[in-house]
Amino acid sequence: MAENNKNLSYTEDSIQILEGLEAVRKRPGMYIGSTDSRGLHHLVWEIVDNSIDEALAGICTEINVSIEKDGSITVKDNGRGVPIGNYKGTNQSTPEIIFSVLHAGGKFGGDGYKTSGGLHGVGSSVVNALSSKFKVTIHRDGLISKIKFANGGKLVEPLKQIGTSKQNGTMVNFLPDETMFSTTKFSFSTISERLKESALLNSGLKLTLKDNRSDKYVEYIYENGLTEFVNELKGDQKALCSPILLKGSEQSIDVEIALTYTTDFSETVLGFANNVKTSDGGTHMTGFRSGLVKALNEYGRAQNILKEKDKRLDTSDIKEGLIAIVTVKIPESLIQYEGQTKGKLGTSEARVACEKVTEQNISFWLQENKLIAISIIEKALLARKAKEEARKARQAVRDQKSKSKSRTMLGKLTPAQGRNKNENELFLVEGDSAGGSAKSGRDRKFQAILPLRGKVINAEKTKLIDLLKNEEITTIINAIGAGIGSDFDLSDSNYGKIILMTDADTDGAHIQTLLLTFFYRYMKELIVNKNIYIAMPPLFKVTTSSNKKEFMYLWTEEELAIFMKKTKSKVEIQRYKGLGEMNADQLWETTMDPENRKLIQVTIDDALAAENSFRTLMGDNSEKRKEWIEENVKFTLEENVDFI
């Protein structure tokens, strides 16, 4: 072993110290998650969140975001403006320190911010490190000051005064470094959805977005933010009551919650801590649910709605039809998150605060709204009954799975032969014809094929008990092998990748959304853990007329147009109308071979956008659904587009 590695030297000269922002450029994924479209847009969130922290401090009332013609982003606010004096004990200006030194900012103590979304002071400097151009204009102390950086955070123009001003605020303009990202094209809709969510979370804060590439413009300001947020999530669902707003403060934590109940089956509860979405929940969510259950049980007993035979309602009973937004504002000295990300709040005081504020406010509301209160409790009792029926149905599914001669399993699924679950892939294929080609063309060592006949059932509008009676759904559940709903356990999944392979048309997109809706509602961890993918079959096969053996595949109309401009010979163009038109070899080569295929990884980056997407796609308004699909679902590989 030593002989084989004799050329590998590990000495004092092997040690490197990355100066300044070099560490960010060396490992950008550690700071922004990825270098694809998601990471690119994360740069915008970092700068916007700094401005929102000024709003949380009670100073900033307006934030303007612009996508410039050169591809850069400008974020302007009317907050206090970054301090412009020299940093204590140095000859460097404070803006130079803030924007070029990691872990430098006003959120580590003192009186700069009572609460803030950012804990680490790395946001602005990371954006600077990953930009080819970065400039800041500051209005403060009656002056206008400017500082410029370039090529990954290198100072090119120190802070200088360029004029006078009667206003306060900060304006940041940055151009992402194209050598650091797979795409530098900003999405108007992605930024727009995020700004809308921020406006809904911060009543009275005005956020605007202008696209100077196309003159698109949106403006968001909500005087009753959280209640309007709940109405946004409710969409066309029938509500049992108008949104209920709960407010209170406990142990220096400000709590604000809005909720309603609908006649629907699914639950939508979103949590935020200091404006940061806590996608994995946390103590504030636990406290909210505990307080709600306590209040409903106490009222139900007092009104004799809950008899002794009903026992107590629990959190799973009161979920059905619940839509809620839970927000907490926590002082910097108290806020704690679990794990490496900010996905789960760990502050113990938040649980106590949310439970107390919820129980007190809801108890009073129930007393004032007797008829609605009774209908909510009766809905919970019906949900409990349905839950018991669903438990029996899930057990039946598990029993079926344990039978070696399961007709459903043996009749449709072609399993992978390999035993490495993380490497195995499950293809959910539209149609028996394409399924047959996929079975023949696959790599049987790690690829399993499950053909789907027609469109699967709509999980958004179907109770779990009825879903479990559907053969297509039970086959998918059995194939994945990790359970469903509250029984789902990601560690039991038989596959590291679940790939949706449908035709590149509107029907194919609809099948994708039906499947994604099912996963989102009942196996959400698969999406959160980024195990779901969409296959991208080519649209065209182009063959030169002079030599039938010379051909190539093209995935988009744009690729075909570029090819036709460049080629000088006559060509034959085959437009694939569906997967079934490909033979096994073609399907393997273009869509299934890990060396050549193109996949889109399905992720959830925006809570409001995700909920609105599924409500629109799976709701009753067919025209609205058709418009959404035509506008948003594009079979293109111009950038790494998130489905949601």
C-alpha cells in the first residue's frame, strides 16, 4: 500500500489557508447549497433577506428588486443604510468589512437587530465572492457613498462619497460569475413568488420586482398579511370560517398565527421563524398543534360534544382541512436551529410561547363562534373514524406486500436485480407500450420498471381510504416499500431514484402532476430528500439523407433550430409523439442510460408556490389548470428548472 502511494506527499507544504473569500469560491455549495438555478437564486435571497431584517427592525418599509438587462440583480431598500465609518481599530471602511469578510455583520450581538433571519453574517460576502461585479450604494448620515468589488470580492474602488442625500437606505447590485454557475439566467416567476411570500409574512411591507429585460413588473403589499396568506393557500376550497388571527408575546417571543378550516381532506401548515421558512417544523409548530388540541378538547368537553366514548382528540384528528401559518419572531440570543440548515427550529421557549398564545386565543374564539366550533370538532371526529379505516386499509396493503404471490406486484412491476437500495432506480412509465420498451432496454441490475395505465387518481381530491383502494396507487406503494402517510419511512424505500417517464406533451405533464401530487401529500420526504426525478426524452431524431447511419437526438425546438441553421446537408427529421415510438435501444440510449440521459430533479424551494401549484393543478378549475401547465411546464433543458 505504501509503495502504491509513494508519490503522494503530505507535508507542511500540503497545508493551504484560503484567504478572504477564496473558501467560498472553492466550495460554493457549502454556502449556497448548489451552483445550479437554485443556488443562483439563493444569491438574491441573501441580499433581500438583509433588507427584510431592516423591516423586522421596524425601519424599512419598501424593498425594490430589479433584474437588469445585463443579467445583474439590484436590491434597494429604505432602511437605515449600512454604517459608513471605519471599522473599529482599522483603516478599513465598515462596508468593506461587511461585504468582503465572512462572519462580519450586525447580527451577533449589540443593539443592531433584535431579530433577524440570518445568523451567520455570511450572506452579502458570499454573494460578493460569487459575483464578477458587486457594488453597493449607501444613503446615510446625509451622504451618498459607494464601494465596488469585482472578480470574486476583490476591492476595486474603496468607499467614497459621491453626493448628498436626505434619505436613508442601501442599494446592492451584483452580477453572478458565470464561471461559478451552470446558469446565470434569473427567473422572474421564481423571484416574484419569493417576494410575494415575504410580503405576506410582513404586513405593510412593500416589495416590487421589475424585469428590465422585458418590462414585467409586480408589486406586493398586504395590510393583513397572514390572513391573506391563508386565503392564498385556501384557493377555491370551501372554508368553514374566515381566517382566524392569533397574536401574543411570551418570553420575549412574538407569536402571530393565522388559520382556518376547510371542507377538504389535506392539511397545509407552514412555519416561519424570523421570516425563515422552517420546512422541517420545530418547537413552534409543536406548540401550535398542542395549544390547538388543548383548546378544542376543553371546548368539546364543556359543550358535551366529546362524550366519554370519544376520549380525547389528538393532533392527527384535528389535521384534516387545517390551513395555518405559524410565525415567530425570536431574539438573536434565543434562536436555535437543529442540524446544519435552518429547516427545523429548536428554541424550547418557542414551544411554550406558541402553545400558550394558541390555546388562549382559540379558546376565546370558540366561545364566540359556537356553530363553527361544533362543526370543526365534528369534522375531527369524522377524521378519526376515517383514520381508523385507513389504518386497516394500510395494514391490508402491508399484508398484501408480504405475500410472495401478490397479483399486483407480480403483474406489473419488473424489479431490479441489485440489492443496493440507494443505487436502484424505479421508472414510473406512461403506457404499456413504453413500459415494454423500457423493460427490454433497461439495465436490469439496478433499474426497475412499473408501467402505468392511464392517469392515476387525483390525490388532492381523494381521501386516503379511497386512495388505498386504487390499484395503481397500491402498486406504487408496494413497489417503493416505505409505507404511506404517517406510516411512511424514507429509510425503507427500495430506490434511491424514482423517475417519472412520460410523453413530452400536455397529457404527459398532467400524469406527472398527478404523481407528484400523490408524492407531495403522502410521501413528501421523497421530494424533500430529492429522490424524485423527471426523465427528459428527446423530441427529435435527425438523420442526414446522405448517410442513414449518421443521426443525432435533439431535446428541444431551440436545439433543432440551431442545428438547422448550422447544417448544410439535407436531413430527415423524426418528431417523437410519445415514448412508445422509440424502440428499446433508443429509449435506453436517450432517456435511461445514466451516461447520456437528462433528468430534472424535483425540489420544493418555495412554500407558497408549491401549495398554489398543487391547488391549481389538482383543483376543480380545469381552465386554470390548463393555463398553468401551458405556462409553466416546458420540456426544455435551458436551465435546471425546478418543477415547483
